[in-house]
Amino acid sequence: MQKYISKDSKVLLLLKEGRDLVFKHQGIKPYTLDLQTMYNDDFLPVHAKIKDELAQGKKGVVLLHGLAGTGKTNYIKWLTAQIPDKDFIFVPNNMIGELAKPEFMSMLIEQKNSVLVLEDCENYIAERVGGGNQTDVVGIILNIADGILSDVLECQFICTFNADLMDIDHALLRRGRLIAEYQFGKLSIEKCNAYLKSIGKDITVDKEMTLAELTHIDEKEYKAVDDKKVGFGFV
């Protein structure tokens, strides 16, 4: 079984200082990732394509979607160290609307051949039904990833979301524009038990579970109790 351990890597965050947009470098701590244990088998060839296309290509979009807690963010953090020749620009959810501003385009010219990461961005890449900021963002993604600007900026996108793929703007799914699309789900029972063993848990499960559920399987949860009761309780 092959394990992948990232080295220290740096990413850029798109932030706002006053009225100005800025890129800030941030370090990411080394992260151990065992693809064969932490993800279902059908993800392995998808990962190989993603890594190859991001390393060698100069345009396109990667769509990673599915249940929360299935390892999308962990995978992206680890991926930043696997492609050291490229900068990964993380765009916080509350900053995604800034992509449509001319100022951002000027900044991106200075960061050619980068990978832009938009997490939980379903509200911005949903099927276009009218004007507004949402439509502008989809248009910018298409232009940077596969339009005239792609030859100038040579940038790619990774978009993550929890919504159904059918709700996403179909223009992003066009062949030649889409690098890869993968729906993350619960791990198979076999994978669940292999992962639990790998992290030193002396227990087994008999149902499919998410990576987050398995990692925190021993922890109690705080949940709101029945409406007839007051306060919170353990479950």
C-alpha cells in the first residue's frame, strides 16, 4: 500500500485589505494521505488524471462534489504539494464574487499558470437563470479556463460543492473544458474498516460511512434535544 506524504507547501489566499484585493502567502502543514485507504477505488484513476492535467495543462476545470466530510478539502490541501511548480490560489467563499472585478484580472496576470480553488461554490456556479453576480462569476470561470483569456492567463480551476451536479451550470461540463469530475461519497464497508485499522481504532463497522464520521467515531456529539426539552444533550 502506497502512502503519499506532502512536504511543506505554500498557497495564496485572495483577501481584501481596505478596498484593495491582495494575495497573501500562507503555509500548509505536511499532511499524510493514503489514497488507497481513505478514498474509494474509483477515485484513483480520477486523481491520476487531475494531477497530470494540472501539472502539464494550462486550462480547464475540475469539479469535486458530494457529501460533506468525504475528504474533498483534505485532498486539495495534499494536492498542493504534489504539484510544486504551480501556485494554488484559494478563494474564500465570501470572496468568490470578487472574481468578476477588473482588479482581480490585473492581479491574475501576475500569477499566470496558477490553480484557483473555489470551495463550497454551488451558489456561484449554479445553472444561470438571469443576470447578476452569479452569472458574472460563471462567465469569468469559463473565460479564464477555456476562453480567450485562457491563452493569456494559463490558469485552471478546482471547484468543490455539495449540490447535485445537475444543478451546476452545464457549460462547465463541456468536453474539452472539463478536466475531471468526481462525486465523493461514503466509503465502502471494506474501506471503512481498513481505514479504522490504519488509524489505530480497534473496532469495525457494518455500514458505509464518511471519512469524517470514521475519523471521529469515538467522539460524542452535541445535538439539539427534542423540542419538548430544554437545552442540549449528548448523543
